[in-house]
Amino acid sequence: MTHESVLGPLDGNTLKELARVICGDDHLYYRRGFEIAQFLHNAGWVNVPEYDGEYRNEWTLQQLTERRECPADLEKVLIRLADAREYLEEPGILPTVVNAVNAFLVHEGFRLENPGGRPRIVVCDPAMAHPGHHASVELKATMAEIIREPRMAALLQRRLDEAQTCYANGAHVAAIIMLGSLLEGVLLTVIEERNASLLRGKDPDYIGLKALIDICHQADWIDVDVERFSQALREYRNFVHPRREFREAHTPDRDTLTVSWHVVNSALNDLAASQPDPGA
């Protein structure tokens, strides 16, 4: 059965950037000439020519250009770039490589993702390439640095990944609901891990997001601005109930989602910064 690629022929400048990432220039994952040929073979290309010793970037671009009208082969290359098996000796470089690819691939209307270690290419809105459409606060910590329980950290990371997928595909309401759910899960877990007495005996299954935000702010784990905007996100999270959205007569758009993403990133950054010293 022939695989049908989601890609069309890529722009020449996109191919140049792709060649740069494959070569590993600019402090990415560096590949020597023969390793580039091996990479293409590992990606699933057939009849890969032997590297002839010329400039790595030019040779790589030539191989990509020759298969420009074969999107399935270009998709295999992109998928392989997001495959953890390429970076067994340097696993920490994978997110950097994926981000480098997405910085130019977004202009083609696509995004490279690796949720749960399963690389894939998804359609996205090219408008995401414009700085005004990105959250203005970068997430500085991983979920594992905020949540100690490994299974919960992995679960919450998956929710963050799914929110990103919704964001990339223009599913604004779904992304906001997912972000609200994520925030609730993170705050409750942080309280239980750091000082469960702050719940004052309330059943964790029935305590609301508003109370969780208040507790974390009073404990000085999140700043006052994060507390205030988190309460606004909570209101949008309640749009999980269609009648709530109907009563509000307002449908969240990309700008609403961008602000929500800013709030969640800020909250996660604050929680990471306030993490108690385990040795104290």
C-alpha cells in the first residue's frame, strides 16, 4: 500500500533550511558527510547515492532538490528528524531540532510534532509564523521539573502537547479547555506534593480550580498577575459546557488562546521557580 504524503512540493528556501538542519549546522545535531547519507537511508530512502566528499550542505540540498516532486520522501526525512532513535547519544537535542524545523516548516502550513515519541506532520495555520500569534512567555521548565510523580508528569505533558496540537490546527476553544484542564491538574498535584494540608481536608476530587489558584497564590507559588489571569482562564475553561459559551455570547479566538497560553506558561514558570529545595 502506497503512503500518501500530506506534503506538497516544498519551496526552494524551505529545502535549503531543511538541508541546514540535516547537516546540523548552527549548533544542531552535527552530521558528517557519510552520516548524512546514512540518515537518508535510515529515513527510508532507497537508492541513496554515496557521499562524494563535496560540501555537506550542497550535497544534501542536491539530494532534497532531486526529490522535490516526491513529497513522500521529503516527509520521511522530516519524520526521521523527529525520531528519538536519531539522537541516542544526545537525546536532549531532539526538542531543539524539532523547533528548528518548525521555524521554517510553518510557512508551508505544516508542523512537526513528536507526542509520546510518535513523530508526525500535522497541518497548521501559517499565521503561527508571525510573532504576534505566539505566546509571549517561553516555557522554561519541563513538566518533570514541576511534578515529582513520573506518571502524573507524563500525563500532564501529554495534555500540554494536545493543547499545542489544537493551537496549531486552529481549534481555539478546544485548546483553551485543554489548557484549563492542564492548569487544574498541575496546581492540584503541586499542592498535594508540596503541602497537602493547604487543602484543609477537602476532597481533591471535588475542589475547584478557583480554590486551587487561590491556594497557590497565597502560598507564594504563583505571582498576583498569574493569579488574576488564571481566574480569567478558568472562566473560559468552563466553556466545556456549551450552554456556558451560549450564555456568554462570545467565542474565543486566536487572541484569546494566545493570552491563555501566556497565562499557563507563566504559571508553570512560577511553579518551577518556587519549587522547594529537596535538600533544605
